[in-house]
Amino acid sequence: MDDAKTLAVIAGGVGGSVGAFVGITVGSDPMSTTLATLVVALVVGTAVILSAVIAGDVEFVVDADAE
């Protein structure tokens, strides 16, 4: 697995775990729990990816040939 895929798996796992914890903690009904989980998961996952890119651990290169 290359760096980008590994990072995506880590970000998804961390974001999902934190999102589920926060969603269950703050949610009073199923809909608010789901929304809180999704929002927190996206924010945390994005933060994990951005921090890795800023630190230079992962380099995302756009290739016109999609290779």
C-alpha cells in the first residue's frame, strides 16, 4: 500500500473512532448522533491528512495521466 492509501486508512480509522465517541456522547436522538458522528469524523480525518501533508510525511502529486 502506498503512502496516500495508508494515510487514508489511518485518517478514516481515527476520524471514525473519534466521531463515533463524540456522536454517542452528545447525541440525544439517532439523527443528531449520526450527524455529529459524520461531522466530527470528517473534521478529524481531514486534520490527520492535513497535518501529515504539512509535516511532509506524504506528498500528493496530481498526475494528468492518473498513474
